[in-house]
Amino acid sequence: MADVKLSIKEQMFCNEYLRNGGHGTNAVIASGYSKNGASVQASRMLSKVKIQGEIERQQGYAILASSI
């Protein structure tokens, strides 16, 4: 999974998704996508395997960081 590249907006979506506690619609808007259809876009983003992998990767780092 490490060799899969995300676009800048996809990476921003993952960061925002984790930062705001998993609210996909707000993450889509905060990462620069249109407010129109934001919930549909969030659903599309979260169904992508590479997005799911990046979110899991970041969550793993957060767990490690909090346990040290």
C-alpha cells in the first residue's frame, strides 16, 4: 500500500477526516471540494481502497504516538 499515490486533495481529505473525528462531508468541504454534493463525494472517497488504506495508516501512527 505504501507505493499507492494519493492526489493532494485525497491526502487533504484523509487528514481532515481524521482531524474532525470522521465526518466525511466536512472533510470533503475542508479539503477543497464543492459544498454541492459533498456527502455524495465523501461516500465516493471513503469507498476507495487507497483512501481507506491511508486512513488506516494514519490511525495506526496515531495509536503508536499516543502509546509512547
